[in-house]
Amino acid sequence: MSSAETATTAAPDARAERRAKRIAKHLSSFAAQHGGSADGVVEYIGRTATRIVVVGADGAWGDQVAPTYAIGRRAAELAGLTLHDDFEGELGLKVRTGPYEWKRMAGIQI
């Protein structure tokens, strides 16, 4: 492999790592503000994006969007999230919903 080929391969990897670190910084900050730890789920939301749903130790929740699944997964790992395969059961029970969420959910009922 020539040095030009190596540089071309390394550039996207370095860019992806920088993006993952930037997202991880936000996830870590969220966890620190909401009990010091957090759980997360990395989900596809289309061909070009991935959603990281994060649930803090206090039940607060939020999300971040990453451009690829690999970057989203790496960001969650760098942030130290406890990753789950899906958003069911025990993780769902940890979520604390507030008046905003209840109002939004009530608005979509038939």
C-alpha cells in the first residue's frame, strides 16, 4: 500500500474518531448532570443517521444524532454509557417523563 493510499484511508478514520469524541463529550456531560452515569441505545434512524438515546441515572433522557452507526456506537463507548441492544423493559422503566412529554403524547391520541 502506498503512502497516498494510507493517508486516504486514515483521513476518514481520523475524522470519524473526532466526530465520535465530540458527540461523546456531549453524552458525558449529560451523564454527569443527571446522576453521574447513563445507559444508552444506538439505533438506526435512516440510511444516513443514527440516534443515540441516553437515559441518566436520575431518569432524565435525551438523544444525540450521529452520521453513522459506527460513529454513534464509538461515541457511546467513549462516553462510558452502559449500552443496551434495544429500548425495552428495564431501560424503559428508568425513563422519567415530564409534563412536556405527557402533553405531546396526549396530542397524538385519537
